Amino acid sequence: MTNTNTIVPVYKFNPLQDTRWAPFLMRRPNASVFHSVPWLNALYRTYGYKPLVYTSTPPGQDLRDGIVFNDVNSWLTGRRLVSLPFSDHCDPLVSDPVVARALFASMMQDCNQFKWKYVEVRPRGDMNGRAAFFEPIQTLYHHDLDLTPALDSLFLNFHKNCVQRKIKRAEHEDLVYLEGRSEKLLDHFYQLLVLTRRRHHLPPQPKKWFVNLTECFGEALKIRIAYKNSIPVASILTLQYKDTLTYKSGCSDATLHNLGGMHLLFWKSIQDAKAHGLRTFDLGRSETSNTGLTIFKDRWGATRTSVSYYNYFNSKVYSAKSHSSKTGWKMHLAKQVFRHLPGTWLSSAGNLLYRHIG
């Protein structure tokens, strides 16, 4: 551990150009799919977000630590440093608290110098005093399912009425399950995504985002779809990284929910993960106000934890108060507008807006 009186030098590099990043992640147990090169590459290809790592390790040496960010530079919403946009969580990969404080101090200095609005981090745990000037701005729930028990034990731990019976209903309905990365599967997935986002009065993410994810992750990405009489009923997109399968996106036709398509997809994903020797199924984040989604994940026997996002605000150009108030009324207004847009216009709105809200 570094002496508290030691001056810690800080270096920065682009992890898409530095070959040390990928092997460093393999050595860090808390490095997730959201730190990975494919994820960073998809963000850059789709939204133009340039990745940046702060570290105490000099160039040419094996990395000891690192905190990865995206430089989100938008003419519409301003410039800020986010770790990472559209990511459920992204731990600072720093063990030494003295080093952590030095890295956070450096990024706060950059925030003030370059007049960024704020710096945001999304750790799985708390900040442990590593950045005294960061404040929590949002708390969410996160669910992980332990895959180490036998399949039979996992199934018996599912909620009997709301999960087990739904899976059996899907099997009784003779739903057809397909998985892969084909253009046809992606088209059907996106068709369901537009339906789902419209139901929630939100634009879908650009289709280009999912195309880039598919290209960057290769066989580690699967689009899983349940069909009834050749009609897509439900779909999910999963990512495999190290010993974890991550559920990233899900969508469905609400008129066919009674067929149990989504439950079948989760069960097939769990079976697939077990077959590949994976240890964790990351079910992702849920807003604390979204009781339905939270309970759905609880019923699979997943462990629920609270995750907080933290911001350092550049008080000269922005503040926590303005961040909260602007986010609230803008989202309310946007939902009223999106509620009445035709499907094609809704997709166009997603293409236009998402790069500005990362």
C-alpha cells in the first residue's frame, strides 16, 4: 500500500489503443463486461465517445490500476466524463486508497480546467471515502443470480407460480427458441424493442448500437428470441465475459405476455450459461421505482443489492440542483412528446438523441 505522504503520479491513455488494458481486466475480479474492449469499442463506433483511463502506472509497465471513462462531448447537453454511459455499473479498478484519491483528484482538476459539467462514476460498491467531493445522484437495484448450484436446484428456487409455471406454460405452448447473431434475428429483436420502448413512452436505442455490439462482441453476444407460429413473442440480448453472462436488453409483445416467452428466454439463458461453466448471471439494474421489474428479478432467486452513482459537479458551470431539476422536467416533457410519435419517428428520435444523453 502506498504511503499517505507519497506523491502519486497520474497517467492517461486510450484503452482502445493500449494493449495492456485487456490482460489487466482479466487479472481484476471486479472487472466486468462494461470495462471490456468490445463494449468500449461499440460505444465509440456508435456515439463517438472516446475512452480514457486514469492510472498510476507509467507507460510500458504492466497496469496496476485504472479508472475508465468516456468523454461525452455534446453540443446539446454539454461535456462531461462518465464511467460509463449506458453501463449498469463500472467499478474503479483501484485497490490502494491513496492511489484512488490521487486519480480522483486528477480528474476533478481536469473537470475544472476543461470546464466539464461533471464527472460521474458507477461503482458496484460505495466510494469508501475515496472521493470526498463526489455525491450520490441516483440509487438503483442490481440483481445477480449465482449459477453454481445444479440446474434442478436453481429451478426449484424460482418462484413456483410466477416463474416455474410460466416456463412450463411456454413449453406447453410449443414456443420455438432461436439464438444467434444473424441479421434476421437482429431485425426481429429490434422490432420488439420498438414496441416495448413505445409502450414505455421512450425512443429505442439506435439500431446501429446493436449492430456494433454484435460486430464487436462476436460469439460472446447472443440474441435470443421466442416465437409462436413464426411470430416473435419476446427477445433478450446477452453478453458473455469471463465467468459472467450479462442480460443487457429485453423486449416483448405485450399482447402475448401470457405465453411465457420472456421466462423461457431467461431459463434458456441460464441453461446455456451452466453448459459453458459460467458462475454468475448478471440481471442488470432496475430503477427503484420500477417495482414490477424488481419483483420479476427477485422471483428468479437473484440477490438484490443497491447501487449508487456518484457525481463531482463543476460548480462554476453546473450543480447537483440543476442536474436534478433539469433531468426531471425534461424526462417528463420527452415522454409526453414520445407518447404520440409514430414508430418510424420514434426510432428517428432515438438515432438523434441517444448520443447526447450518455
